[in-house]
Amino acid sequence: MWKSLVAAVALVAAIGSVHAASAVNKDAETRTLVVTEGGSKTDLALAGGETVEFCPNGCFVTLPNGDLEALTGSETVEISGGVARIK
């Protein structure tokens, strides 16, 4: 029973990380994204050269230029030259 439960939790964790969006800051300066998930807003500060995973279940993200984009959790937000592009 416990082995099945542990295996199920591990599978859910693996699936969740596969579908998380990621953000890559190719600039030398820190850039900030505002992430809105479940009605809660969080500032996501990315240091120069940093890559992070976020938004495993879909979210809205406000880009550095103020644009609001909906993410499903499989995208990559790439910041270069102060401009964010979703790939």
C-alpha cells in the first residue's frame, strides 16, 4: 500500500515539473515578472543569467513591458535586451 502511494506521489511530482513554465533572463540586470496564480500575485525577480521554473498549473504573467500573457505551463519566457518573448 505505501509503495503504491509513494509511487503515485512521485509520478504526480514528475508530471508537475514537466509542465512547468520556465523563465530565462539573458540580460546582466535583474528583471522582474509578476506572476498571478489563483488570484495571488507574486513578483518573480530573475538575476542576470538566471533560469527558474514556475507556473506548473497555468497562470498569468505580467512581462517587464507591462503586457499580460496567459501561460498554460509549458512555455519558456525568454528575456533579452529588457524584452520578454514567449516561446
